[in-house]
Amino acid sequence: MFRTHTCGELTQANINEKVTLSGWVSTLRDKGFMMWIDLRDRYGITQIILDEDRSSKELFETARSLGREFVVQVSGTVIERASKNPNIPTGEIEILVDSIKILNESALPPFTIDDNTDGGEDIRMKYRYLDIRRNPVKNKLIFRSKVAQEVRKYLDAQDFVEVETPVLIKSTPEGARDFVVPSRMNPGEFYALPQSPQTFKQLLMIGGLDKYFQIVKCFRDEDLRADRQPEFTQIDCEMSFVEQEDIMNVFEGLAKHLLQTFKGLEFGDFPRMTFADAMRRYGNDKPDIRFGMEFGEITDLAKGKDFKIFDEQELIVGIAAEGLNTYTRKEIDKIIEWVQRPQVGATGLVWVRYNEDGTFKSSVDKFYSQEDLAAWAERMNAKPGDLLLVMSGNTTKVRGQLSALRMEIAERLGLRKSDEFAPLWVVDFPLLEWDEESGRYHAMHHPFTSPKSEDFDKIETAPGEVRANAYDLVLNGNEIGGGSIRIFDKTLQAKMFNLLGFTEEQAEAQFGFLMNAFKYGAPPHGGLAFGFDRFVSILDGSETIRDYIAFPKNNSGRDVMIDAPAAIAPEQMKELFIATTFTGKE
Ligand code: ASP
């Protein structure tokens, strides 16, 4: 038997017991006549002690041959500690050791395995298995596991069936590129890894399973933005004979259950906001509503006052940064520089100080009177002491830019509190979105999403105005879930493919299987998927999803530990019928 107890469980209650523990040597202290070893396993740390009076010379010798991270088995007696450590559960006891067995040696680790490690990000990623020995990393993985189990329990209790869908499939368009896998048995042909199990879960509804879920890996070959992973996990769900309301109820229930279980927070009905309102009020379809700072549109007020820049713009809109009237000119210039960074891309901004005495001082005083500025301030819900920040331009662009600034200001003002949770549903998304580059419409959610019946008549005449039966669950400025009621009629689905620019042949080649299945009694159905990594990280008060993934990829999509992706041997290429590798310069 390797152990009678773990390194995290012995207390005063075990005093005088003979015990055996196994674990890693965390620290070693040698005072000559006394030695201490901190022994660590997943559950905690227990102090092992040797002293001249009670421990043999051989034992001291063995102890002195140990190094950090050696794997050892120790046996001894639980005794009360002379100097107690109130910071750890085992801090009142120690083990007076009578045998030490080295189970395995360890090379010197490249960084200290400690809560506050000296290891930088890169080295810790390369030696991720060592990083996982550290509490902050390990605890996140344990937390993730607990959330996953709770999700399973909740959905199982509601009669959802967990089904594994295949990983080697054909492309499912969710807006990204596919990762592909060459098929040895089918020369020149490729599988695609699922961007989501979307079509399969719809087929399961046609199969009559009624309620499906899966905690499932999805793969999207996107240019990596900060904190995106090429493979990530969804809680994927689908239900039959449901309307939008039914789905939102079930998954609002799940979200509430998780917030209750892991945060002890109770929520009433989650607020709902239309996509159009979210864009108008926050410039964003995933607004962080933990704080106000809502947009105030002043286009009608600010135009026609001889200020050329504003006169030429489509939208003029601002926010009131609370209390930032204290900012110096230099600090305001810094904000201007911030919005001019390529990531935000604004040309500049207009500022207005709302002084404590109720007067205004602005960068455009030449053009606007005190009354004008007071009217702006009112639209932005400003108070004396605030600083108004106003941007102008093309509606979509300027909303995006001001939204970025709103989040930045909130960050500076400490308004994005990780222990506060503000969920909301965003509904009534547009069905389609115009893509300048390709000069055609793309599905905003995916091509299987149904249009709202009241907008049917616009499908031919004004496709851009058609709203979808689609909904997103937003938490603290992050989209944590999204879904839709699906098209279940083959004629409408064919029309949708056509709108998206597929020829009949292309639609048949790519989605013939689905269209065919729709011939055999497809029930009305819909569903949604939660981004599991993100949901877990936000629940745990973080926004860094890679911390919650055991073996994440870096920003260039590489696993630096196993060094993937990597070239394959020419023989393997041949076997897969891959003739050449393009250099990208062709
Ligand atoms: N498949 C969708 C996604 O990955 C979710 C859904 O519509 O259920 O976002």
C-alpha cells in the first residue's frame, strides 16, 4: 500500500497514529540536528520531521539524498507540531518519520513548484505537467471538473441524453476555417474536424432523441485573437418541439444553477435586450452591464453648428466617464492616443469636462455653447465631475470604437469586478450579415437558423432586415452561449442556402444529407451551446480561458510542450497521398 492517507488530511485528531504518505518533496530544510521535508500531493502538504534524538543516522542520510520533486513514500507517527502553521489544514501536526523510501528521483525542476512561482509563462507552458502540480493551476482544473459534473447532473435530471458525435466529419460552417484530416483509405479525400456538432445534433432530433447534450471539443481554424483556442469545449444542446422561450428557460435554469452552486448567488429572471438595443446602448452585442456608462447619441444635437468634423458624420455618440473630470490634459491625451491605436482605429475624440460647479469646458468650445454641452451631458446621463468622451463616424465603426473605450474606462475605474455577475440574453439578432469582402450575405449565427415568421416577407426584398430566432447568453461582457430555433423545412433551408450564395449543386454536395433527412419528418427543434471554457473561467472570477484548459495552445496555435504542429515524415505524406507542401509563396 502506497499510502494510508493523503498529504492534505491529517490533523490533531490523528495524533499518535502510524501513517504512510506518498508524494513529492516540496521543500527540504536541514538544520543539522533536525530536518524538515514538506511532502506534497494533490490534496495538500504535510510536514515530515527528523531529529537527532529520535531518528537514525541512516534516515538522515536518506533524507539528505533527496532533492526537490523526488517522489517518496514515508511512514511515521503523527505528532503535534511545536510551531503551528495556521495557514494550512495540516499545520498543527507533523510526521515523525521512521522510514523514507525513494520511489523515483527527479531532475531539478526548471521553476519552483510553488503558488508564487519564479517561472515565466513560456517555461511553465513547456513544462505544463509541472505547472499542474501548483495549486493555482491544479485548482482551476479541479474547479472545471466540478462544473462539468454539475452540468451533467442538471441536464441528466431533465432527461437530456448525452450522445457522442463523431470527430472525423465533413465541414460544418460556423464561420471559421476547418481543420482537415487526410484519409489514407480514401486517396485525395479529407475529413474536417467539427466546428461544432451542429448538423449531428439536428439529425439526432430527427432521430427522435428529443433532448440531447454533450460536453464536446470543437475545432476552429481562426486567426487567434487574444485568449482564443483552436480547440475548445462546448456544452452543446438541442431539443425538439420547443420554441425559443422553452430553450431559454432550460438554459437560464442551468446558468442560474451553476451561479447558485459555485457562487452562492440567486438571480431572478435574466434581463433581455434586443440586438438593436444592445448596439444602440452599448455599441456591442455582448454588453457588460455590471456598470452603466450607456451611450448617449447626440447626432441631432451636435450637427449643424459649424463643426465640420461632426457635420460630415453618420453618428455622433458619447459616454460619461464617472469622476474623470479630474483627468489632466495629459491624461486625456493618453485616452486619445489609446483610441487611435490600430486595434481601436479611431481618428480621435472630443472631450467635455462637466465641472463640479455645473459649467462645461470642452475641446470644441468654439462651436458649442454651455447649453449645447448641457444637452449632450443629459443624453449621456452625466453628473458634475464626469468627463464626456464623444466619438463620431460610420455607425457600425464608431459604436465598436466607443464600446472598446467604454470597456477600457470601466477597467480603469475598477468597474469590471470579477465577483459581480450580470447575465443577460441578447435576442432578435439579424439573420444575415453583409460581408464587404465577398460581396454577399453570411449567416450571422449559422445557415440552419430560422428567420422570425413575422419577417418572412422580407427574405426576398430586404434580407438584411430579417431577424432570426437566435439568442445569446451574455455574462460580464462575454458571450457565453448562443443558439437558435432551426429551420426544419427543406424548402426554407434550400432558400437559405441560396441566399447565402450556395448553388443548388454546392448545397447538395455539402448538406445533401441534412436536406434528405428533412424529408423524413423533422420535428421543430432548436438548441444552443455554451462555451464551456469561458463559462468556467468567468464563474471562477477570471477571463483567461487557457488557465482552465489542461494543455492549452499558445497564441500562434502551438502546443509548445509536445511541439505541435510538426512536419510529418515523407513516407507518411506519401501514404496519405499528400504530394507536396506549399510554401505559401506560390
Ligand atoms: N452550433 C452553435 C455554435 O457553435 C450553437 C447552436 O446554434 O446551438 O455556436
